[in-house]
Amino acid sequence: MGNLSTTPPSVSPSGGAGGGDDAGYSAGTTPPGGVHRSAARRELWRFLAGRVSGAVVSMLLVLLSAFFIFRVIGGDPVRAVGGDSPMTPEQRAEIEERLGLNEPLRVQFWEYVKDVFTLDWGQSYVSSAQVTDLMWDRLPNTLLLTGTALILAAGLGVWIGARAGWRQGSTFEKTQVGISLTLWSAPTFWLGMIVIIVFSVRLDLFPVNGMRSARGGDQDFLPDLLDVAHHLVLPACTMAAVIYAQYVLIMRSSILEERGNDYLTVAKAKGLRDDVVRRRHAVPNALLPTVTLIALQFGAIFNGALLTETIFSWPGLGLLFYQAIKIPDIPLLQVLFIFFAGTTILANMLADIIYRFLDPRVRRSA
Amino acid sequence: MRTEPQPGSMSGSTNVTTELKSPRSIVWARRRASLADFWRLYRRQRAGMVGLAILVVITLLTVLAPWYTDESELNAANAPGGRMESPSTEFWFGTDQIGRPILTMVIWGARVSLQVGLVAAVLAVTLGTVIGMAAAHFGGWISWALMRLTDWFIVLPSLVLAIALVIALGPSKLTIIIAIALTSWAGTARLVRAQTMAIEGRPYLERARALGAGNWHQMTRHVLPNLMPLVLASATLQVSSAILAEASLSFLGLGDPSAFSWGGILERAFDAGAISAGAWWYMLPPGLAILLVVLAFTLCGRAMEVVLNPRLRGNQ
């Protein structure tokens, strides 16, 4: 037995083939917490691998559907390039050659897969620029608009929703739920039109559309920043108004779920003010399900961005998509479709993973 | 064992007089009773009653449109007014860029918007119910694959996917309906799956299985009737999102160009420069119509959910 004590304990479990007695002894010497921890770590890796592989499968499904929707059942790309003007069979053949449309479907698909992985997404039918360049140019503008709208809507929505849920049955709750449902029922683009008519055309407080005034690009940093901010107000508020409702309603029902719990009774019994009980005890717990639901609604944000950018001519990805629809510019639509879908899949995967770290109950039950 | 399940043996309240009736009539009597119960609880939901009233009024206005408006005014050649006239006693909400009265357009547009919304919602909910029930009933890899597909559709930006589908299939009323249905069934599927699993654990399904009921019999005779209330509430909520989706697609120029829908009217207003012309009367009526109908369906759907789920009823 003296021999065993000199061997480092970490080696023994892995070398289990050395003998049953041997392995049993060393497992007994490791502290029980350590065994539990390594099992938990394995569990965590399995969880992460599951989530990541799920996202990869979803992404492959997106790539496959993008190919089939836009290449196979999509309209006549030759007409999209050449316009409605009549063309000779030779011109037609030349365009088909350029777009690779004369290849069999199998070859086209293989080319598509190769392009996807080499990030060569092809040229726009219209401007003959690389579609990825077009996309990267517009991406920061969309991030600015959606980011602002998201922070506005989620911040205000969670705050109002928590208060509404806390005072169930009050006039405040009923009004807030009513406002949220009304805003949810309004079509985004219509709200944008009305907002422009009231605040830009009638009151002349904000610019009608675009992201910068047509004063030439060579402005200093600060005036430029103020100019963009001035243009941002209406679109960001419109978009926030439409996605706001979800946050109010989700947060309200999560608070309602928490309300009957014992820990809140204890907190009240300690003599804490009602306000403090809500803020310090109920809200942090109610936020957890809200995080997941917010991630699930991520796709809705792109829907909102598409319509808002169209109405306000905000030069982002949504407007790019709208302009591509009008043509229709298939390579551009395809890359934007993949981008929108891919981002939502990624966001959901991250939310799932973050949720596990935020909520110990999920970790334990998994 | 393909006969009617014996309902009398389950409901303890069946009294002596019903014993003389056929099983079928007992089933119907019970359904009538639960419908009356449902209505009694629904009536207490004030918001739900408001929603229902709005829907009744709008349905009447839409159905009776031929009796109080003149459809021929919608023909470009017959336009009675001038170019983008502002509201007057003759045209309550002014005219569009070729002189057609906006109000008449909106009233007739209700047909397309409601039709597309209702049909798409029914299709989506049917698809979602079938997929959700299959995922719950069969288990194993079928369930896994169906749920992966459902999650995929829940996560993806629905409007973007619907746009892609409409572009691929070519814009028409039918393709819009298909695109909306295909992109909005997933929420129902998830809901139905959870509920089906709960129902399948109940003893009367065990009894049915023990008596040799097949998959089809279990699903149609035992699970589906119990799912129906939930499915109807889900369908009501689905109509509102389908109407919004139809409006968005039409606004983006993917609607049926020959038909008037509320989204299509807004598209024309946008393209005709109604915003810079300050022609609020061109945009207000179709948008308000969408808002009202969507809100009404949402209120009804939420009220139905509250009736079905006592936990949501709170301290009322």
C-alpha cells in the first residue's frame, strides 16, 4: 500500500486498467467535490457542443434553403439583369454564361457551396459591385439604428413591464398593457409614415429621411455626430415603439409568475419597502426568462429594421434588401437572407449559453 | 373498437334523462354546455368583448360594402374626384393620386386583407397542430427532427423568409397566403406539442390504448377535441399577425397588383409621395383599419387564453 501513496492521485483514475482495487482506492481519496466538479464540467462541454452543433445544423439548413429559394424556384435572373428590354438569343446566352446558369444544377450547387466557404458571394446584378462590399458598407448604419431602438425598447419595456406586473389589476397596469397592445398592432411602416408627416412635414422638427444632411461629407466629427443623431431620432423611436410591446408584456408576465413566491413574502416580512422588494428581489429573477424570450424575438428586430429603414431611407441593410426586392437582385437578396438568418441563429445560441450561466436552476436540472 | 367512446361513463353529471339519448347527442349536449361555460367566462373579459364588438362591426361593414358604396369608383377610368383632394363632405377621407375616394378603397380593401389574414392563419394553425401533435405522439427521431425544424422556423426572421418565398414563387394572393402560413406555424406547433404531451398522460388515453385504439383514433377522437380550445385561441392571435404580415408584404410591393389591400393602399400612398405632400388622409384610414382589426383579434385571442388558463385570471 505504501507504493500507492507515492503515485499522484490524478494518474490513477485514468489508468483504471491497472486493477479494480487500485482504481477504487484512488477514487476514494479524491475529494467528493472534485468528482462532482469534473462531472459538471463534462456536462457543460456536452451542453456547449449540443448548442453549437444545433446552430451549425440550422445554419446549413439556411444555406440550403437560400440556394433553393433563390436559384431553383427564383424568377428569371436573365431578365433581372437585362431588364424588360427585348434581347437576342446571343445576348441571353452571354448573360447566362456570365452568371453560370448554363451549368447543370448539381454543378451550380457545388459552386455555391464552394463560394459560401470561400466567402465569395458574387456580384450584384445591378451595380456589379461585390455583394459583400455592399453589405459591409451598410452594416454599421443598421447596427446604429437597431442598437439604439433595442436599448430604448428593452430598457423602457422592462422597466414599465416590471411596474405593471407588480401592480396587477391597477389602472396603471391596464393602461400600459393597452398602450403596448395598440403599438404592437400598428404596422411599423405606417407608424413611420405618420411620424414623418407629424414631426417632419408639419412641425419641421426632424429631417424627413436619410442619415445625413446633404451638406457634403467633409464635416467635422462633432457636427457630423449631431447631424446623424438628429436624423436618428424618428426612425429609432418608430422602431422602438413597435418592438417595445413584447418587452412590456414578457416582463409583466414574468413578474406575475414570481409574485406568489415565498422569498418575496420573506423580503416583505423583513420590513423592506415595496419598491425595494420589487427592484432587488423580484426583478432580477423575472429578468431571466425575459432574456431568452428577447433572444427569440431577435428575428423580429430584422423585420422591424427592414420596414423602418425603407420608410426613412436609412441607408442600412434593410433598405438594401428593399432595393434588392424591387429589382429583384438575386445575389444580394441571397447574401442578406443568409446574413439575417445567420445572425439570429448565432444570437439565439449565445442567449441559450448565457442563460445557463445566469440561472443556476437550469444548470442543476440539466 | 371504432365506435364512439362512451362519454356517459366519464362525466359524473349525466343524469337519468340523458340515458335514453344516443351517445352522439350526449356528446353534443356536453359540447353545448362547455361552449355556454366558455361564453359565460368570456363575457366577463371586457377587453375581449370590445375586440369582439369591433370585429362584428368591421365584418358587417365589409359584407355590406356593395350596398352602400359604389365599386365602380375604384376603376381608374371612373374616378369621381380630383388628384389627391383633401377631405371634404363628398369624400370624407379625400382622394388618391388619380381621384379615387380613399374611404371606398379602404372598405373594399378589407376583403383582401381579412381574407388573406384568415386563410393564412387557418393554414398556419392547421400545419402547426399537425406537426405539434406528430412530434408529441411519435417521439424518437421523428419528434427530434420536427422540433428542430420548428425551432428553426421560430428563430428565423419571418418577414425576410416570407419575402424570399414570395419573390421565388411570384407575387399573387395565393403565394402571399402560402408564404405567411409557412413562416408562422412554428409557434402553434410548439404550444400544441406541449399540450398534447400533457393530454396523452391522462388516464382516458391509457384506457383507449388498452382497448386497442390506433394512432389515428387516439389523435382525432381523444387528443384533438381537447386541443381545440387552445388551437382556436392560438388561431385568433395568429390572424392578427397574419394581417400584419400581409400588410408588410403588400407594402413592400409584393402584393397582388390588381387587388386593393390595406397594405397595398399604403404602398401606393408611399410611392405617390403622399408623405411629402402631407396627404395624411391617404395614409390614416388604411393604417387605422389595420391597427383596429389586428388589435381586435389580439384582444379576443388574449381573452380566450385567459378563459382557458385560470392561472392568467389573477385576482379577478
